[in-house]
Amino acid sequence: MRRDIFQAIADPTRRAIITLIAFQAMTPNAIADNFNTTRQAVSKHLRILTECELVKQEQQGREIYYSLEVEKMKEIDQWVNQFRKSWETRFNQLDDVLSTLKKQ
């Protein structure tokens, strides 16, 4: 089953897992050590992230290492980027208003 990547990143634990493995591949046990939850719960989160193709598994000997799929993260960035210009324009307008009010 292919899951929606935005549902996957909606969960704070999964976002934390993504942050952990962003720069270094980790085993499920190493990931679980960073959370106050069961190894099974972390495995479920990893399964969802894998189904969304946000993380990939690599077998190294007897261990499985999880790492971030950077290309898939770019999809999220592209989607958010379409709104970024609008936000920046509005923030700049707000900044102008606040500067004007501050001068008065």
C-alpha cells in the first residue's frame, strides 16, 4: 500500500525520525533509543515512512539501516514552495506596516 507523504510527516514522531536519519543512516534500535516508546512503535513509524518512500532500508550484514530519501523530500519542498512566495510577500507587507506604526 502506498501512503500519502503528507499524512506521514503530519506525525511528530515520524518528523523526529526523519530529522534523526537526515544525515546518518541508523538501525531501528538506534532510532528507538531516542524515543520514550517501544521498539515496535518505532518500527511501525519506519514502516509508514518506508511505504511513503521517505526512507529507505539497506541491509548491512545482520543489521538494517534506515536513511532518508532526499529526492522524496524534494517533492515536499516543491509543494510548500508554491506557497512560500505568497507568505513572504505577506510577511514583508506586515513588516512594512509594523515599521510605519513604530515610526508614529
